[in-house]
Amino acid sequence: MFYRETGEFRTSYPNDSQTFPIKFDRRLYYIMLFAAFGVIPFLINDYWANAVFVPFLIWAMAALGLNLLTGYCGQISLGTGGFMAVGAYACYKLMTAFPEMSIILCIMFAGVITALVGILFGLPSLRIKGFYLAVATLAAQFFLVWLFNKVPWFYNYSSSGQISAPERTVLGVAVTGSFTEAWAKYLFCLTMVFVFAWVARNLTRGAIGRSWMAIRDMDIAAEIIGVNPMKAKLSAFALSSFYIGMAGAMFFANYLGAIEATEAFGINQSFLVLFMIIIGGLGSIAGSFIGAAFLVLMPVLLKNILVGQMGWNTAIATHLEFIIIGGLIVLVLIVEPHGMAQLWRVAKEKLRLWPFPHAS
């Protein structure tokens, strides 16, 4: 039966503290990894890559970054779109200024540059919090997008104001540019997200993650027991912006290929990522992926069923999408504030005891 632990003995601390202590969870995780790396690349086509898998992976990276800041450290941010723009434009400048630089380094250095910008805009968190911090980060969103539109140096003085990703290869296979294969684009994004999700998981389980959660739960008590609020908050802003910057760089280089700041990184993107972590689950690595999967797959499903199969107007399908998202956010905040990830944890606990009733 699912999630039965009879016969599973953990005789060491590392075994007891592993990410998936239950054997069924570990097997499910390995099956998903095998399918992601060993099956999907052979079956994927351009439609599935561009409509589902690549946007899901990129938004999962962005949601992961915001969850480190908001879910684990409790600092509200509405500037995700602006920080993604920093990552995208930093990646573009690196790709054009250093043609021989690997695309992996371009994306990572873009994340580092975004982390520095995140620290700058995270400084107000040392004095303000809650609604006021949200307004400060919202100001960062508008300022950064305005900056990339108004300063021609950022888009290399292009007359159109757009930036386009040059072709780059990894191991001789193109992963950016107009001649990129669907499987190559997907595998590149999957590898980046897998590696940095693993890093994020270990960060949240270590000392830095515990300091974030202490600040989130009660910052005054955390400071009394020795947590440095400045170090915890600024490190959360830096690492969150690093992940979001890499997501912006991949969004530009691997997904769209050509962007304009206002259209690609407007305020809607900031709210979209925030909705992902609310629906998926605040303070949960898995919740970032669940929320990203839901908000990427649902519009595709609605358009295929309502527009493609039933012949509905596209505008009606879009309005219905907004209604579903809004209603689901209200429902999640009322019924289960920790999102779908918590519902999955509760379901697992019930499966462990089924068919026996819970003790009162």
C-alpha cells in the first residue's frame, strides 16, 4: 500500500534527515527524474516545448526564487518582473560583449548581477515590512522596466528597442537562437532548474534557511536568540534575485529569443509569480513547481478545450482563466493557506494510516 513504512528502519542521522525519508517517495522521485531526463527529450516537439515544458521550467525557477524570499523569509516582493528584466538584459549584454562566453556562465553572471540589484532594493526591508515593503518593491518593478526602455545602452542602441539572443551552443548543440531544437532547449532548461532546485533545497534545510524562517515567524524573537536580521534579510533578497535573474535570462535567451521590457516583464509577470507560490504553497520547494505547473498548464488546457474543441471566443476563455485563478487564490487562502503542497502532505499522512481512522 502507498506510504506504508513497515520494515523501513532509519538507523543514522543522515538517513533520518534525507529529503525523501520514505521509500515510496524516493522511488516516485527517481521515476519522475528518469521520465524528465530519459523519456521526454525523445518525445518532445516544438509545440510541447514552447507551450508547456520550457515555460513551466522557467516560471518554476522564478517561483523558486520568490518563494525563498516570501515563503521562507517572509519578505513580500512585487518586483519579480523587474528583477527578471535585470537578468534578461544582463544576459544580453554579456552575450554581446563576450561572444566566446558560455551561455551557462552568461545566465549565472546575469543572476549575480540581479542579486546585487536585489540587495540594493532589499535595503528598505531593514526598516520597513509588510505593505510598505510591498510598495517599495513595486516601485523597483516600475523603475527597472522604465530604465531598460529609456536607456539605449541596454539594448545596444537598437532602433526597435528590442533585444535578440545570439546563437549559443552547449557541447556543440544550439540552445539559443532560431535554429534551436526543442529537445535541446528543454534539456538545457531542465538541467539548470534541477541543479538550482537541489541547491535551494539544501539552503533551506541549513543554517541560512533556519535563520530565514526565524525572521519570517517573529523577527524580534529571532534577533533576541542571535539571528542577524540584516544578514538574513539581505541574503534572502540576494539569493531570491539570483534565481529570478536566471529565470529572466532563460526567459529571454532560451524561450522568447527577442523581447521588449514593457511587454515581457510588466507588472502582470510579478503578480503571476506571486500567484504561483500562493497556490502552490509558501515555504515549499515542491509548492513552487506545483504552482508553476498549474498556472502554465491551465491556460493551455482551457484554450485547447474551450477554444479549440468547443469553439469559444478566445477573450471568454481568457476571462474564465482569470476567474478560476482569482477564485482559487481566495479558496486556498481560506481553506489551506500553505497551498497545494500542504494538501499533498495531508493526503500522504492519511494514506499512511488508511484504512484506520485518525486518533482524536
